[in-house]
Amino acid sequence: MTEARKIIILCLGFILCLTSLVCAESEAQLYRKAAQAAKAGRTDFAFMYYNDLGRDYPASKYREHVLFAQGEYYGRSLNYAESTRVFNAFIGGYPESKGRLFALAYLYTMAQHEKDEPLIENLKKEILTFKQVGLVFKEFKEYTYRSPLYRTYKAVFRIDQVEFYVGGKLFATVAY
């Protein structure tokens, strides 16, 4: 009887593993679904797919996109604690990312909301020294970024300030 039980348990375990492999979505499929939902303007669904991707594939090649999408979503939802945690992980994990400047802008606005003066000054310094911007024959220099949630970000470096826009609307201003 114990031999039969072992065989049954082994068969059930094999069936469970097989069905989980068949049902589990691949990393690329989840990313594609998240991007399609974001492109269609279904931000909540995009966030859920990015969350699934981050949970199921923590070492994913899409991790940079996952973290920015999560930080952006939490920030828009006014969940500043989670947004701060995620954006700090994003900046720490991807210091050369094109989204880094805009993650810093989010952190800056959240620090302003929390009235954390030392953090505001640190973030201000980091933003203002982000890139050496030469404005020899120009009045401004622009940087753009499209987020994983398909929002267009723009930073405008001027002589006296940096302006951040999200979807064409002014999001934050950092003065020198």
C-alpha cells in the first residue's frame, strides 16, 4: 500500500508541476501584456502585469521597467512611502537609466510634500548636477523619456531652473 501511495503522490506532483508550467506566463508574455495595457491607457491592468512580472521574475531583464512603472503608479496613487521605496531601488539598481532623472523628480516632489528639507536639498543637488548642460547658444536643453506606463516625461534645463513635465503638464520645478 505504501508503494502505491508513493506512486500516486509522485503522479499528482508531476501533474501539478506540469499544469503550473503550462499555465505560467513567460516573462516576455507578461511584459508584452503590460506594455499593451499601458499603450491602451489601461494603467491599472498594466500595473498588475508589471507587478506580476516583478514578483514572478525578480531577476528579469525587464526589472528596470517594472520598478519605474511601480514607482510611477504608487506616486500617482499618492502612496508616497511605496513610491519612495521603489524609486530608491530603481535609482540604486539602475544608476545609468534614462528614467533616473525623472525618478529623482518624483522623489523631490514627495520630499516637498513631506517637508523633508535635508532630503529636498540632497535631491535638488542631485538633479541640478545630473548632467553638465552647456547652454552656450541655447536658452534651454531638453531630455525626454517614455515611461513603461506610456507617459511622456520631459525635463527642460534652463539657466536658472529645471522644469519637469509629465504628459505636457508641469510636474515639478527645481530652481538653482
